[in-house]
Amino acid sequence: MSGYRGDVADALSGSAIFGALYATGPVVRTVLIGPDGSPGLISAPVVEGSVPSIVDLAPAAGWDEREAADLYGVGFNGHSPMRPLVAHGAALEDWTVRVSGHDAYQVAVGPIHAGVIESGHFRFHVVGDRILHLDAQLFYKHRGLQAAAEGRRLREAMALVARTCAACSVTNAIAYADACEQVLALEPPSELRRVRTILVELERVWNHLNDVSAICAGVGMAAGNAAFAALTERARRLNDALTGHRFLRGAVQVGASDLDWDASAVRRAANELDSVRTDAARAWRELAFNASFQDRLAGVGVIDAGRARALGVVGPAARAAGLDRDERCHSGRLSYDGFAPALPERPDGDVRARYEQRALELWQSFDLLGMLLDRPVTASRAEPGPAVRIPGAGPGDETGIGVVEGPRGRTVCILEARDGQVIRLQLRTASFANWPAVAAAAAGSLLPDFPLINKSFELCYACVDR
Amino acid sequence: MFTLLRDLRRLRRQLDLPHRTGSLAIRHCDVGSCNGCEHELTLASGPHYDLSRFGLGMVASPRHADVLLVTGAITSRMSTALRRAYEAMPEPRRVAALGDCALGIGLLGSPDDILGPVELVLPVDLQIPGCPPTPDAIATALFGLLASRPAGQGVTVGRPLGSADEQPTGERRID
Ligand code: SF4
């Protein structure tokens, strides 16, 4: 193997992991992330409309290649069959896997679901209640946000990134701000790093509380659902008190932070977080001793370490399978000194492990916030620093790559810019990374367990569809 | 478990929610949101606001719904599903547009992918502005809908799906 594929294979057989793949007009670029969290690029020129596929080397690139094929018309030699992902309207047999046999049939669900959920279409291939295979057709909410960013000023495009997804608004915004600041040769001083870390941990807290509530809802455990929904509400009220927005939107800007919290505001926040933590721990204990609830979680929707690695699963779902990767370990542009990931005692990769992982990370986030909120927060600006060169980026290219561990895992934001304008923006969110794992976890499970499996990942559609 | 239920009961008492009468079955439909409106709508049914307590329930099918509650600006891919959901509803039926996107305020995205606000496709009876509206604002707006009657006297119910001219049988009138 030589050239593009050879370079990717070499990097992957070393210590790098697959981070993202995206197309511009004339090139396809693969982002690889080193063990220290530093990203690098390997590019392949599009020749006669196509490039070699790397999906055999990095199965995690499957959706990325399909997206690039649909949105940029690039062919990927060796990726076969190339099923449409973003493009809708294909015949059923062209976008689903063929499943046949005695009594096999399909159950179609969505795009409008039964609950208050985002829109997307699932096609379950089943025999009786047993799911043989699941094809997910998302991108019903494709708003063309990345394309709309092109040509905008860097600071202006932040609005598009922050409104991509409310649940991951801070994560996405920090990843984009990082990428911009790399391009602009700006460095966040410690105060800016601290306030951003506080924001992303607040986002993790409300999301994890929400996820526990959702998992309870997934099995009809009304008391747990209600208890954690009430805690989610309190966390969102705290967000509002601190930043003026319940989803912390607008709090992250490129190169600066206006947030100014005096000693009493910081103390009130820390006290409220303590109180939420106490109540969450109480509710968690109640659920821990509810055997009928716990029985519903164990052994369901398993993604073990091997499959998690192959599929490129990120975040709590990966750690619940025993993979110890957490980008907070090497987030030099945030305040995570001495951070070590919380790892489960039982890394079974099932719904129970993902559920328990949420609690482990919740307690850790409360600890982190307790330390970070020990003094007032003042407005701060990024300072001029050395220009960041991404290995593999072309000589004249201004490229920045932000990598942030959000509530759902690693989000990678790639920015190509010129003269302070966005040329190309690619937001590869943790939800984008993990959706294939939801489908994989569903195979072999019972159809009525799908809501539970789905909730144990609790991915956003908005983050994928963009 | 008893502790948990007791805690929730205490919260309920502290909040001292008012009593109302009447009911509305609501079907939510996301046509291109950022997920923020959904998250707030979910909490509007949570213990702090508890919509169901006022007779405002989320139902699984548009066939059971009085109100279609739409979030997001309509993407080109969701317009058919939205129309179908509306067509599947019995009359009288009402449409509520939830959030600035659904109202066409400050839309972001590519013109090819975003059609525009809900009113472009469906008649909107209730507008709930905000980005996103808080659960409180959502609850308050829906209470308003509960208090008001659908526009027009004597609305046709039980009309079969599709075109009215096909089989205009089984009409009942309510006032
Ligand atoms: S109104 Fe705001 S919160 Fe609601 S979908 Fe639009 S951007 Fe998201």
C-alpha cells in the first residue's frame, strides 16, 4: 500500500486513531488524532471524480465517506456498496441491507416518532420481536449549516455552529472557537480556558442528568424519569442564571469571554451544584436498589470493546465498553490538568454499563466544577500566540482543528479559512461518530428494547444532520 | 422507591400548581429543529410544570391529536411528513408553532435545504416565540389554547382522510 491509503494505514497501525474524513471540492482529507490528542491531516486528490476508500482500514470512516459521496459527489473506490446517507429518495433496496429468510419482515418507524423526539427514519429487519438488522436513515433535518458557513467571517459563523444542536452547543462552539483561534494565532489564557471548561462541564451535567431520566423513560420507570427530569430542570435554571441561556448558548465566543461572575454568583452556583449532586445521588441510590429496573438494563444492546474500537465509538459509550479514551486527558486549550477518565468496574458495553457510566462521569463533573468554581470568573480575551500548523495541511492553507470531549464524546471541528473567512467547515460530532453503533447494538436485540438501547446512547439527530 | 416518590410529592406541593379543566391531545412534530425546543418541551411535561396534570397530554399519533405542535423551520426533507401528519389529524385540529425557527425568526442554513416557517405549509393557530421558549412559556401558551375554542362555529369532525369530496359521510357537528 502506498500513497494516501498507505499513509493512513501507517498512522493507524501506529498510535493514531481515526478522527474524521471530509471532502472539499478537489481533495478528500482524513483527520487522524495522535495519542496526545493532536490532530494531523492526510489528503488525497480527487482524480477522475474519486479517491481510494479507507473504510477497510478504518470502518469508522464509513459514514464520513458516504456523506462526502452524497454532498460532494466524490466516489470512493473500494467502498462497496456505496449506500446513500444524506441523499434521500433512493429506492429502498439501494439504501437498506438486503435481509431475507423465513418470516423476515421490515418494521418502518419515523421520520416522526411517537414521543417528543427529533425526526429520523428507522427500518428494522425483524423476525418476530428479534431485530436482525437496523438501517437508519437520518438527515431529515439537514439544514445545510456547514455549507451556509462558507464565505462568512469566522466570528459570524459561530452562530451556525452554536445553533447546530442545543444539547451540544457548548461542545461544538468550543471546538469551533479552538479551530478559529488556531487559524488566527490566538491562545486562550488560563482564565478563558477555565471558563470554557466550566461551561462544557455544566453542559455535561445537564446532559447526563437528562440521559439518566431518558433511560428510565425507556423502560417506563416513571419515578426515576421524573426525578432526573426535575434535576435536569434545576441544572438548566442554573445555566440560565450564569449565562442568560438555559443551553449556555452564546457563552462561547471566538477569542474572548464576556462572562463575569462575582464571588457571590460563583458561590451560589457551587451551592446549587452541591445540592443537585446530593439529590441526584439519592435518586441514583433508589434506582440502584430497584431490582426490576436494574434487570431491564443488563445484557441489553451490547457493544463490546472490540466492536467499539472498530466502529470508532466515542465518549461514555466507548468507556462503558472498557476503552479508556477521553479527550479531556490532553485538552491543552482547556483546564483539565491531571485529569484521568472515570472507568467502569464492569465494562460490559451494555445498557447498564452506559447507564452507570453516566453516574461515574456526573460525580466527576461535580468534583471538577467544585474546583473550577472556587473563585470569581472575569472577562478574558485570547492572546496572540504562535501560529498552529496542522501536520499535513497544505503550505498556503489556514487550517484549524478543534477537538473537544463533550457529553457524548469526542467532537472534531475542522476549519479551513482564508482572509478571515470560512472556506470549509466540517463538524464531526460525537453523535455522528456513534450512530452506527446504535444500529449495531440493536441487531440481535428485541424490538421493544430499541427505545432503551437508543436512550442509552441518547444521541442527537441535529448534530448529525446539520 | 418510596423515598423517591415522597420527594416528588414534596416537590409537587412546594410548586403549588393551579388546577384547570379541559384537555388537549398534542402531537409533536420536529421539522428541522436544533433539538433545543424538544428538550424544553420534554421538561414542560416534567415535574416542575407537569402539563399532563392540566389535561395537556402528548400523544403518539396525529390520529389522536387535537394540536400539532411543530418545532424547527421546515427542511425540504420534512415537509411531506409534516403535511401527512396534519392530514392524518381529525378535525377540529389546530397547529402550534413552537420556537423562533418554527416562526421563521432568524433562520439559519442553506436556502436549498430550508423551506421556511411552519405557516408556509400549514395554518398556524398559536405562536410560541423564543429560542427556545422556556418550559414555563410553553406551558403558559398551551394553557391559552386550552381556554380558547377553535376558530369558527361548528367544525366538521370525523371527515375521512384525503379529500373531503370522496365520501362526505359520517359528519357530526360540534359547537
Ligand atoms: S427556536 Fe432556537 S431552540 Fe428552537 S429549534 Fe430553533 S434554534 Fe433551536
